Amino acid sequence: MKNGFIYIASLLLLIISIGASVKEDPLTALLAKLKQIAGTQVQEIVHLHMDKPYYAAGDHIWFKAYVLDESSLNPSAISTVLYVELIRHQKAIKTLKLPLENGMGWGDFLLPDTLAEGNYRIRAYTQWMRNAGEQYFFDKTIAIGNGLAAKLNEIPPVKKHPSDNYQIAFFPEGGRIVQGIPCKIAVKVTQANGLGEAVEGRLDNKNMGEITFNTNHQGIGAFFIIANDTATRVAKITFKNGTEKEYSLPTIQKSGYTLAVLERDEKNKTAQISMSPDLLNKGTLALVGQRNGNIYFVQKVPTDKQVTRMAIPTETLPPGILQLSLFSPDNRPVCEQFTLINDADKQLDIQMEGIKPVYTQRAAVQFTISARQKGLPVSGNFSLSVTNTRIVKHDPDKETNILSSFLLKGESPEYIETPNKYLNRTSKDSSEVSLLLMTHHWRHLPWEMLTDKKPVSDQFPTENGISISGTLTNRGKPVANGKVTLMKSAGGLEVVSSLSDEQGHFSFDGLSLQDSTKLLIQARTAGDKKNVKILIDQLPPQLIHINKNWPDEQTDIHHKLNDYIRHSNNFFKEQRDKGLLGTAIELKAVEIKAEPIRESNTARHGHPEKTLTSKDLDSVTFLSSVLMGNVRGNYTKYNVILDGIPVSDRSLFFISMDPAEIDLIEIYSNTILFTSKPPSAYRRIGYAPGVTTLTPNGFSHSNRFYSPDYDTKKDDRPDLRSTVYWNPDLKTDENGNITIKYFNPDVPGIYRIVIEGIGGNSGIGRKEIYYEVK
């Protein structure tokens, strides 16, 4: 939102500078221009619903993606491609490219059993979102444990930081402290580890006595002040360790406006505008409610009173954070405030009917999901996960869910410690939400610095399917009207053609390609000559900066996830005994490369008899040619493991695996371990006059969650699933209903069902319910 607001403010100043010569009301012209701009600057936001809050090596990370228009909270119609990354140490170790249909898609990461234990990030974005900045990305920190981890020295213990490393910030409501006007000031205390801390504070307000305040355990608090002069106020902060330090409050203005939001409940909000006496009867103010440039209301504010209250029309506003801007009589933004529109009537009412309080092990669980909005049935799209809370423990306040992603976190560039706490409907106190918005979304706008700001760029285009584009040249000059033919052989020969433009540029758009599809592009001049060079366009990769959610990183992961890791080890053993690990894994799905626990290979297989590196494979066309001289006997009889995952179809592997994608081969007595190279945007790009081949990153393969059916197939072996059920594609019918059925595993406990989804008019919803298995 910050970039968007700066962009809007720049336009305001530009419009105002030329508006003097326009006879119509300058504010009307200004808002009309904003409306026009907002229509061309639609912003996307994304949320991932994941089946669990943490994982173990060998797990699947199952997720459903929802990509919405940030202003309307309806499915985005801009992008049809989503990128989801698994990140470790600011490096993407796996990137999925997923198709989006009506703003939704799903996929999974299959974690090798040699994946190093530690903190990872899941990040999701579209190319269009890159133009506005990473604050719109989904970015979540998750812990991944590993039962093979022998040492617990990967992450250093938490250090205690002295108070000198604390950050203390004061945020006047509306942006300014004005002499003689009561002002609410929020306080935010941040430790060096990124988390808040409870402190006590006091300040001497000159002739009006001492003011005391404190912050909660998240470091957020507030106090009221009336300054009868402009002298600097100093607050004394006392930290938990007993030390005390002084901090100056923001400068007190002698003249100005203030803006506050008074809230009785979700539906009744009032904007309170105050002004210093010298500004009385000096024209008319304007209160504008907007989000990302979309104007929702404009209210004229007279200046005949020092304090004026205006009702905020919440019933006409979409859910989410609303930005209030107060414009002075000369049409300059002078105050800014934020409020959360979180009317329950606008959200989806999701119910699960037919769930019993208690079930037996392996019993069928069948129930009906119903979705309503304002009492009417909704045809929506939902995702559902079921987990055993004795195995998968959760912290409801800290979890990321669809409501916190779309209603609260949105475009905030800052870390929010417990986002769901602020959306808890059992709390009637809205003051905590108000303080959160003041300390996380507040900013003082230095207008003199905004005039040079430029609009949001469109460096990264919208994607409608997979695109292949490039330029044709001949001796460095563009080839106009060149004939370009794209051919792919996977699934049968397909041929499509295009012509280059005057600059030699060509493109093939809206392609649907699976990952590792090999393509051949042939080009000719308009005169059918072959002497053409083909240059393929490649977008620069998205940079990976320091995670804004780094305070969520776990220490001592192995001990904290000990019970879950132990259960996972038992589950994987049971899966291997059933033969499910060998048959469920497909070659194309096994691509995660991380920092493997190398010592585990030696512990399992002994020392390799021979090791081959990528240099040994430089001139190799087929794996068979290098293996025949380096293994004893028939290499097809060996067990094959790629990046820690057993390969079931060895014949397919040896035929289809490109040696150029192999980084390391370790040969043991009866097993061959392959470690693949990190993927690149385009692999094996070759060049010959008029012809080039490439293997673009196509759509990633998505696995299907395994759910047994004990009605049709009996199985006496243990069922130890921790994610009991996962379904990312649940669609309610015209009556708003859908029926679900699955079977419990053999593990007693309290089971948690979580359903999230979208539907209706800007409707988002979430519901969780519990039952017991004995």
C-alpha cells in the first residue's frame, strides 16, 4: 500500500499543479483521475492454505492458492500463472509453476528424507505482483525437522540483547500532534530479535501532570496527551531488565489538523476531525475513503467547528483495511488513518453438518459443508485439511489463514506477531486492532519528497499461460516479418507459427506446457533464408531478500518437533511397508534439492565405490554410456535414488533423465544415488543458424493426496497419517452444499478440520471444528 499511496499522492500534486486553470471543482477532477488510474493499476494479493504449520523431511507440503484482486477481494482475472518457492538461506531450492483458474490453483512440495533440518520459507507470487513489490507476496516461515539429524548445532541458541538494541517508535493518530488538541499516541517496542516486549513508560506533560503507560507482550501500547505548547516531550521507558532510557516524542505542531477513528463495533465507525483555532472557517475539508486508489466515499467537512464527527459508511465498503485521507481546503492530503472493515455479514458463513463428537479408529467420517452469505447459498471453491492435534500442534493466534492474509496482513510491509488474534470475534475490544493499524500501517507523508516519485512500473507483464518470446536478428539487425515456428513432440507433434514485428520480436502466448517439455524453434527471414539468430527473452529472477517474518524462525527445532518427527518416521516406515512410497512417486515430481545430510548416506549405504561429478558427464548423451563402465554388472538392477527419493520406474529414468541436469552420482554396492543440479529458467539452450532448442519451465506436476477407502479395501497394516485428509478442490453446488467422506487412521486424538475458501460477492470464509477419535 505504501508504494500505491505514494504513487497516488504524486498524482494528486501533479493534478493540483495544473488544476488551477480548470474551472471544475479541483477535488472532483482529482478523484476522477484517481478512478481512471485505479482501473489500470489492479493489484493482486495471494494466500496459501497449507495442511500443517510445520513438517518433517519426507513429508508432502500440500497447499491451495487463492489469488484475489486486492481492492474487491474477488478472484483475480489478471494472472493465470503462480510461482511458489521453497526457500532456504535466501536461496530458492525448488520453484513450482502452477496454472491458475479463476484465481485458484494447488500443488505440493515433496521433501526428500535427506533434507537438512531448519527454517524454510514458502513464498508465492505472480509476475504482475512483482511490479508493486514483495509486500504483496505470500511469505511464510515454516520449520522442517529431520529424524536423521544427529547433531543439534545448526542453529545457535537465542541470545539475550540489552535494551540498547531495542527500537522505540511513537505514532500520533492521524500523523501529527497539534498543540491544544487531544491526541492518541501509539507506542511500539521491538527487541533485537524482532519481537515485542512489555515495558512501562512515563512522561512529564509540563503543567498538565505526569502521564504513565505500558505496552503488552507484543510491545504495543498507547496513551493520550494534550500539549499546551510546542516544547519537546520526552518519555522515560523502563525495560524488563530494570534499565531506563529516554526517547523524544514527535514534534508538536502549533497549527494543523488531526484525524481519529472512533469505533463502537464492526458496523459503527466514526471519523473525528479536529483542527487548531486558526484554521476555523477557512474553507471546506474533504474526507476520502480509499484502498489502493479505489475511491469508496467522499465526504465534505465544514470548518465552522473545531471538532467534527462524520459517520463512516461501513455497509457499502468491501472487507479489508480502509485508508482514510483528509484533504485541506487547498486539496492537499494533511492526515491519514486506517481502519479495518470486518463485518461478519460480508464474510462467508461456513457450516459443517453431520460431524459426530466421537469416532472410532478407521471409522468413516461423512458430513456436509454448507456456505452462505447474508443468509443466501453460495457457490464457492474451498480447501479442507484434517489433522490430529496430538501429533500436529498449532498456535491459533500465530497461524496464517485466509482471513489474516486478505483482511489484515494484505500489503503491510511489516511483521505482525499474532495476526489472528486481531480477528478473533470473541473479543469485543477493537482498540488492539486500532493500535496495530497505527503502528504497522501508519506513516507520516513528507509531501516535499513525493513529487519525484514515479508510477508503479509494468516491467513484469501479466501472464496468460506460458509464453515463449524472443527476437530475430541478422548480423545484429532485427529481422522484420520473419517466419517463426515452434514445435514440441511431447504427447504428439504440435506446431504453431508466428511472425516477427518490425523490431524482430515474436511471441507465442497462452501455451500449456508441462515441466521438462522440450521445444524446437525454427526461424526464417521473409525471403525464407536460414541465416537468422534467435535470442530468447528471459525475465530476471525474483530476488530473495531477508525475510520480514524472521522472528517466526524456530530454534532447537529437533526438540520442539520431537514428537512429530518420531511419528513421521513411523509413518514413513509404514508407507514403505505398504509399498506406497515406491508407487506414489513420479520421476518429474522429484526435484527438490537442498543441503542434504551427507553423513546419512554413509550411515545407510557405506562409502561409495565410485563417485562421478558433473564434469564426468559434460560430453555424455545418455546415462547408460557412463554407467556401463563404472558399475559392476547390470546397472538397471541397482536401486535408484534421486535427491533422496526412491525412483520406481528405473527404465524410464535411465532413458529420460538428461545427464546435463545431474550434479553428482554416488555408486554403492546395490544402489546409485543421483543429485541433480538446481533448475534454471531455460535448460539446454542450443544455437544453430535458424534453429534453437530449449526446455522452458513449464507447469509443475501436482501429486494427489492418498486417502484410503476401508469400505472397499481392507488393510491390517497400521495407518499413521498425521494429515488425515486434504482436498484442495471442493466446489459447493447452487444450494451452497457439498458432501465429504474420508476414513480416520489408527491414531487416537483430537482431530481438527479446517476449511477455507471464497465465493459470493467478495466473500471469504474460514471454519474449524474438532472431534475425537478413540
